[in-house]
Amino acid sequence: VDKGIALILRVALDTPLRRAFDYLPPAGDSAAEPTLAAPPLGVRVRVPFGRRQMIGVLIGIAGESEVPAAKLKAAHEILDAASVFDPVTFELLLWAADYYHHPVGEVIAAALPVALRMVRARAAANRVSAGQAAPTAAPIECRPSEVILTSEQAQVVEAIGASLGGYRAHLLHGVTGSGKTEVYLRAIAAAVARGDQALVLVPEIALTPQLVERFRRRFSGGIAVLHSALSGTERRDAWRAAQSGLAVIVIGTRSAVLCSLPRLGLIVVDEEHDASYKQQEGFRYSARDLAVLRAQRARVPIVLGSATPSLETLENAAQARYATLKLPQRPGTARAPRLHLVDLRKHASDQGLSQPAIQAIGRHLADGGQVIVFLNRRGYAPALFCNQCGWAASCAHCDARMTLHRRAGQLRCHHCGAAAPVPATCSNCRHDLNPLGQGTERVEETLARLFPSAPRARLDRDTAAGRGALEAVLQRVHRGEARILIGTQMLTKGHDFPDVSLVVILDADQGLFASDFRATERLAQTITQVAGRAGRASRPGEVLIQTEFPEHPLLVRLIRDGYEGFAASALAERRHAEWPPYSRLAMLRAEARDSLALDGFLAGAADRGRGVGESVKILGPATALMARRADHFRAHLLIEAASRAVLQRFLARWIPVVETLAGPPGLRWSIDVDPLEVD
Ligand code: ADP
Ligand code: ZN
Ligand code: ZN
């Protein structure tokens, strides 16, 4: 090596800039002694950054830099002897930064616990041992299960087991309660028996303490759990257990897909349709999609499990990119519940509860069943309204009504978090104010009045706030103390309540006429999932769906042909309208205090986009569904392309141009590739 040639370290730092930063090696290192080899990619590097220091990750080595030599600074220290990521994870992160067009430093930061990026934490506890030299874990034992697999389950376990050792994507489409979790446990046991690590992604751990419990009961140890409620050191320890190979099973929410796993042998994505797999701010990745890519690169099988697979996944299965495994029935005597529509136009109702629903609740309670009442709206009432002049309490910062929270004695904005005391009278005409519509708090009050002797539990973001609160509510239901469970979306995820025999869905209509093209898919998933909480054990289940539109084709199809029937019609509609999965989307979202200037910026961006010369459709600028939130106006452009390749070529050329456009003061914009919500 020539003495004169400098070695430049390209370091990814957690900053919003879309590039890596160049440094000279630490003083006294390879620059002075060129025989020293360059450090391996993936090591952490402590560097000066402005007036402070940061810890970043080495992502490249270059022979020269665009930074003038006099301005190049030396890194302070190389912190690791080997990459902190296994090779597949490292490649996945770089790929994701490219694909989602997100600053690589932020992508890598999402994959590395904060405790390992803190300059001050110099303790030995933060040393990261080399991923390659993964110690073999203490052998963990699987507790033989008393459950005897059904022949369908056995076939599924067999198919997954046979695919270990190579890439294969399986869609496990099993109705709620069909024993998918049991299948995961067996497939993972098979992977673990080979000495592999298994990664299990779940939507929200807090909502499914039972799942983690089942894993802990089945395996003797070696389980690491990664989710957002961990403290900094808990997260670091769990991450390190995974990265070193000591943890054999890693269960985590979406960011766990970025975790280093040197001996990865199987990936499971439970409830693969769940929207929480998509990060909705910052680095907007889809953990489900990255998991499939990761399985491909690591040459391991992946199981995407759901009772209500996303339309994207169903299309992949239809194209034979994924193998379909089905569990169409519940094991034992448990049967799928029967669904009925209740026509709200024909029946009187009491605070949102129709007469047929009230009668059914009474009947099931009398028979010793438990009842779930589902309403995806928390608080007491979604509006506080003056009958005299029509005034309604609205948020000062958003285009939205304030929600009345009666027990807390507050009006709250569910969009920006603003809170205000409840006004005594109309601020316009001094007349009395009335709560309009229902939230879970009010439904609970109504049920208390109608069924005073049935103990109730409420599950929503208000009652689940605080450590242990959620577990306490779920315990009361499991122990049978609570007979009526009222709740939001939180109820739909994965719970297994054996005594629930009736589910009442109070308002199916919210999703029927929404402008977002995925709204009906989400509604069908929610209905099917919440309905699936009924009739889990030996009690036959009944589901009542209240609607003002019982002839709506979506509802009719869903009731008549189930989720699969619905999905077939919905896919046909998507194909016709050229929505995903038959096209690919990206969104440029922007917000600013000045709405005119905001539109100007987006119009300019659209203009430049048309000059890029790729065959994409650029739709907008369009105002967001909620035009103003937290004092910012919000608008977007939607980019539609026939294929991922075209979309990616377009974005790669367009985004650097958008970055040069001047915008109004305080402008914020972001790119969302494969957005889940488009309004
Ligand atoms: P899913 O994950 O599909 O909702 P689970 O795996 O939680 O289903 O199974 C639902 C219920 O059925 C659980 O109580 C589980 O213990 C039970 N179960 C699963 N497989 C069997 C089986 N083969 N025989 C009897 N019970 C089973
Ligand atoms: Zn008034
Ligand atoms: Zn607000």
C-alpha cells in the first residue's frame, strides 16, 4: 500500500441527513501505519460531530473523500473488533435505507439499542462480542406439550419443518383459534433442535402477554423479548443475547426484524396483516416485508400467519410466490361463530345498543357466557354539542372535534393530545351542551344501567395506560370476574378468552365509506378478528354486527362467504382500480404552518417529478383528510407506478431534486414507500 494514500472511513450517524460521514482513521492508526488492515464494516466508531461526539457504524471504506483534506477529522476510536451485525442483517439495513429512501444513519440507529450508541456509557457492559464467534447457547429444552395436533396442524408443521434449511415463504391462513400458535411452537422446536435461532414477530407484545407466556412454558430458556416498553438496559441485554447467539428464540415487535441473529433458521410473523408492522413515522419500514426479504437473504423459511391475511400476501400466494397452508377449522369441539347483521334502521337503540343486541347480551349472560362489546372509539362521546345553535367543541389546533372524557372531566383531542376543561355551557349562546354519539366510556355506562349485576371491564388506551393496567383488565376477564368486556381495536389482537360466547360490533359503518382504499380491507379484518374472540372453547359463538347499511356488498359478501370471499372481491376491485398489489405507491407528505406555501412546495415537487422521465402517475397536491393538525397544514403527493423497479428508479432521481427545493419556514416533509394509509 502506498504511504500517501489515506484511508477514509464512511460512518453512518444518527442524523436526518441522507448520507454517511467521512473520517480519517483514529490517530496512530492505519493512516500512519499503512500495513494495518482497514477495520471491518459494521463496527461502531466514536467520532467528533460538530461540538459533540457520536457513536456511529462504519458502512464503507474509501480511498478518497469529497471533503477537503484540511477539513477531514479523525475518528476517536474504533469500538469493536468485528461487525456488531451479522452479514445478512448488515446488508438488509443498507438495502432498507435505499429502498425506503431514508437516511442510513437513522436506519442503523433503529437497529442498534441506544445504550450501545451512548458516548458516555463506557462500561464493559457495552462491549459487543463478535457476531461471528457466536457462542453456542446452552441447550434449551422443549416441554413436551399435552396438545395432540390435529391432522391438519400436523401437515402444516411437517411442511414448515421440511423447508428448514432453505428459503421458502409460507402463508399460514388459519381461522381464529385454529391453533396457529401451536403450529409456531412446533415449527420453532424443530428449528431449535437443529441449533438454529428463531425470530417471532408479533404486532404488540403488551397486548399479547399470553403468547410470550406460552413460549416460556414450552421452552426451558433462551428466550429474548424485544419491544418498545423495555428500559434502555433491558433492551441492550435482550439485543445482545440475540446478537451473541445466546438467545435461541427472539420474540419482538416490528424493530426486532432488524436485530442481529447469527444463526437465524426460521422467521414467524404472527398476524401478518396487522398495521403495526408498518412504522408510521421516521424510518417508515414494513417489518413484514423486511422479514420476507431477510428470510430470502438468510436462506431460511418464513411463516406469515393470519386469520385475515393482507390482500398483498394473498396475491403473493395466488402467484405461488408463497406456499399456502390452511387451517380451516378450530380443533376439538370449538366451532367458528355465526355472524348476523342487525339493521339499525329497523330497531330502536339505547345509546348505540340495538334492542336485538341488548336481548342477546341478556341471553348469553343468563347462560353463563361472557360478552364482548366492540367499539373502535374511546372516551365518552366523540362530540360535545349545543342543540340550540349547533356549536360543537373543536380543537384549537386541529380540524377536529374534541372528545368528551367524562370520568377525567376533560375534553381531549385524539389527534394532537390537547386537553381542556369541559365547558359548563355553550360558548356561543350559553345554552346547555349535550354529548353526541358514543365512545367506550359511555357504552360501559349504558351497560351498567342495563345489566347492573354483570361486572364489566373496559379495554382501551385510557384504561390500559400505566404499568400493569392492561394485564389487570385481561386477568379479570380470564378469571371470569368480568362478564362484559367493552373495548376498542385492542380487543381484536390475539386474545384467547375461552368463555366468550357473544360479540357485538356496535358500529361497522365507520369503515364502509372511508376514502382510503384500504379501509374496507381493514374493516373486514377487524370484524373477522373480533368475531373470532367468540366461541373459542366449547360454547357456540354468536356475533352481531350493527349497521345502517345491511345491503352493503362488502358486508353481504363477508357474512355469506367469509373473509376469503371478501378478499376475492376486494382483490378484483383493486385490480380494476390499479391499486396495490397491482401497482406500487409512494407518498410525499408535507406539513407547514402556511397552507399556500405548502401547496406551492408540493406543486413544485410534482412539476420536477414530471421532468424525471419515468412513467409514474403523480397525483396531487391533495389536502390530507385532516387538513390541519397541531397547527400545521398537511398535504401530500401520491406517486403510482406499475412496478417496484419503476417506482424505485423514479424516487432515486426525484428525491435529490426535492431536497434542493426551497419551502416555507418550518416545512417538514417525508417519503413513505409502500404507504399503508393514503389520506
Ligand atoms: P390461533 O393462534 O390460531 O388463534 P391457538 O394456537 O391459540 O390458535 O389455539 C386456540 C386454542 O386451541 C388454544 O387454547 C389452544 O391451546 C387450543 N389448541 C390448539 N391446538 C389444539 C389441538 N390440536 N387440540 C386441542 N386444542 C388445541
Ligand atoms: Zn349554542
Ligand atoms: Zn388537536
